[in-house]
Amino acid sequence: MLTQEMVLITRDDLLLPGGRIEIRVAGPTGLSLVAQVLKGHYPLAFGMSKSNVKPPCYPLATQCEIIDFNQLDDDCLGIVLEGQQRVKILSAAQRRDGNWIARTLACNNWQNEPIEGEFELISAALEQFYQVNPALFDLYSDLHLEDATWVSQRWLEVLPLYNRDKQVLVNQPDCHKTMNFVLDLIKSHAGS
């Protein structure tokens, strides 16, 4: 069981392997975290916030890479993260500079599989969602709309669900429950 230390960033968002998110980083603590990652001192883990617990996130997080950054109008730093690998947070400690260092263990990513049959509807709906949300669409150079896992994970990232409910789906061994959930959701909306 090979564990790895990672610097931990938490937000009230979900980032899964293959996904991308742009976040705002401000202040010395956030900029120090980005510098440590870019200098190669630590890999970066992105966790979904959970209030009043230590570490301040759910146990399943995603190791990610900083793939782009730019200065925002308010002089903060905007960074684009891309999810790479699921990791389990085993423990974490907050350092004096305010950043969290987590001991992590790699978990299996969901296996890619083709989207087939009626599930092609969730792929088409995601493509439409990105067309009406250009800020999200612009984060991706390629949309893998033929891959059930990729499509399922993107839906989990954008659906307005409670974090604990997203975690139930994220902790499944594959994308099937998420695909069924999203398909049922779309069908229920189409019928109303």
C-alpha cells in the first residue's frame, strides 16, 4: 500500500478524472500552495468541501494537474485544474501557512466504456448543456461524448446535488448508477 503526500485544495465543487475546473486563488496561502505544486514539491489533490471536519473534505478526492493559469481582473490568480486520478484521503494536517498536506492512497478510476442505447440521450444532453454554458465548454479541447464514464463524471460535476448525494454516486465501482440516475432525471424533465 503505497501512500503519497499531496497538498490539498478544497472547494464546494467536484472534480473527477478527465474533468476540468477553473478556480480563483487569492492571498498568500493560496499562492504558496500553487507555487509548491508548480515547483514540484507536492502533487495536488482536489477535494469536495465538507464542513466542520478534519480534513475539511470528503475522503474521496482527485489528484490533478494545473494545466493553465492567468491573472484575473481583481489581481487574483485563476487556475485551470484537470483531474487525473482518484485518491483516498487517509489523513491530513494543516501547516502553519494554512495549507493542508494530505496522505493519500490511489484508488481505481472508473473504466472507460462506450455509451450505448438509450444512454446516448445523456451524452446528447451534456453536449447541449455545454453549448449553453460556454465557460465550461471552453475548458475542454475534446469532448468524449462516446465514453459513458467521461459523460457520467461530467454530469456529476455540474448537477446541482448535495455533496453527500454526489459522494454516494462517486463511490460506486463504475459509472452505471450515475448513468441511470442522469437518464431518469432527463426523462422526468422531458415528461413535464
